[in-house]
Amino acid sequence: MDWVDLRSDTVTRPTRAMREAMLEADVGDDVYGEDPTVNILQQRLAGDLGFEAGLFVPSGTQSNLLALMSHCERGDEYIVGADAHTYKFEGGGAAVLGSIQPQPIAHDVDGSLPLDKVAAAIKPIDPHFARTRLLALENTWHGRVLPMDYLRDARDLVRERGLALHLDGARLYNAAVASGVRPAEIARHFDSVSICLSKGLGAPVGSVLVGSAALIDKARRWRKVTGGGWRQAGMLAAACLHALDHHVERLADDHARAARLAQGLRDIPGLNLLGLHTNMVFVDVPAARLRELDAHLRAASIRISIGYLPTLRLVTHLDIDDAGVERVIDAFKTFFAN
Ligand SMILES: *Cc1c(COP(=O)(O)O)cnc(C)c1O
């Protein structure tokens, strides 16, 4: 039986059609700027999202890091969510490698950072303080789509206070598909956006950072410095272009399957449905039963991640079909019936 892997949308494997696109890719040395497929991907995403330039990199972590290092210098500060990926799940890279001080702010339940708290955290220009240069937001955040009017208000604040605005848009396309807007409608509020092609979009590897030509020039330099200058990366870029052509609209299927999963889990006694956001379902399971649940699901060829919380995050993606979702619902039902 095939595994139903609910741990993350990073686990997708390239489809046959995607592998064929990779095989056909024109390639060259990207450190020389000579990989035609990489160049097409970079220009395509920059154009689609309304920016001058793009930079293809191996991971979202590196894409965010390069953005932070390009917006900020040593001794500068960026304001970020206390539960943002950039702050919490990227090894502290901004501080470690960029000498950039993070100023974390607690998220509101919808994933936004309260703008009065952001404004209050901006430091005066004075030698006592780090220079606040950047606000970084995340959309989607734990699957939640940031409200459009919030993005406008955030833009107004940073304009007024002379900061730049970065978006960790690892799942920007999920946000756009869920709200029925073009991705550029979300991206236009930002000075830079990082997009993951390796999450729900289903490419095996790759993120793209988009921004002004000047910002991307700096980021390209930092990419080389951090060991991310790659050579015939066009085979990977071809997978990303294939994902953009074929896997964007179908994100709605992942959202529908997450909704079906939430519906199926809602009435199970012993399980507490906490939320449904785009392709993510959050449930609370008694901590004492987590290991037992994990073993039960594994026996049914279902993988979950029992991380650090009693809250389980179940993620739908390209490699989970309707039958897989029903199998998960049934397995949870039989577990909690005993
Ligand atoms: C996955 C993810 C990243 C980083 O991507 P990697 O490619 O795993 O480094 C950044 N931000 C968010 C919100 C993510 O979910």
C-alpha cells in the first residue's frame, strides 16, 4: 500500500511529466548566468509577481536569508513574528550569518503581527539601538491567509517609517488560490518575496527570491558567499517551471481535501479539531496517546509528524488523493473507537 504522508507538503515526489520536463531542459553554468532555463524561471516569476528580477536558490531558508542579508547590514534589525519560519525554524541564520538582530513580535491568531506593536518596536535612530530596517511577514502562516487589508496597512506603516517589507511567501500560491486573487495582488505590497516551489507546487528542489534588480544583485553575491552558487541547475528550474504551469490551480484540490479531512475528523470523540487553513488541518490529541496513535497510523501506511506539541498538523498535497484522505479518516476513527 502507498504511504499517505501528512507530515508536510515538502514530501511530494516529481511526477513523470515533471521528470520528462527535467530531462528536456537546456542547461548552462548558472554562476556565469548562462543557464537558460534558470534565467527563464527567474524572469518568469519576477514578471508574474511584478518585480524586476529573481534569483533561483536551493531552499526557502536560503532565499529568506539572502533577502534579510540584502535588506539589512551588520548591526541592523528586522521585525518578525515570534512563530515565523524565518525567526524560529531557520537556525537563527540572520543573526548567525548576517549579524542582523531579530525583533520578534507575538502573532495575532490570524497570523498577522499587530501593527501598533510593530510600530512600538521600531527603534529610534540613536547609537544605543540596532537600526530597524525591515519588517518580515509570512503568508500563508501555519496555513492561514493574511487579510488583504492588513497587507495594505503594513505597507502604509513601513512607508511612513522608512522600512522595507519582505514576505516569506513559501506558500504564497496557496494564499492566492484560496483567496481567488492573482499572486501579484499579494506580492505588490512587498519589496521582496520568497517563494518555495518545493512545497505544494511539487518541485523536488527550489525557491525563488524576487525583488528589485539592485536587491537581487546583492542577493546573488550572498548566494555565492553562502555556497549556493550552482552550475547546471536548469534541470531543477525546469521542474519549477513545470510546477508553475501545471500545479498552481490544483492547489485548490489540496484545500478541498484538507476540508474533507477536517469534516471527517470533526466528530471523532477524543479528538479535538482546532482548525482548517488552506492545506493544513490542526487537531489536538491527548499527549499520552500520541505514540500509540502514530504506531496505529503507521500500520495503516499513514505518516504523521508527532513533533513537539500535542497539536498535530496534517498537511495535504500533490501525492494525497481522495482515497488517501478517506483512509486517514477511517484510521483515526478506528483508533479512537478503542
Ligand atoms: C518550508 C518553509 C520555508 C523554508 O523552506 P526550506 O526550503 O525548507 O528551507 C520558509 N518559510 C516557510 C513558511 C516554510 O514553510
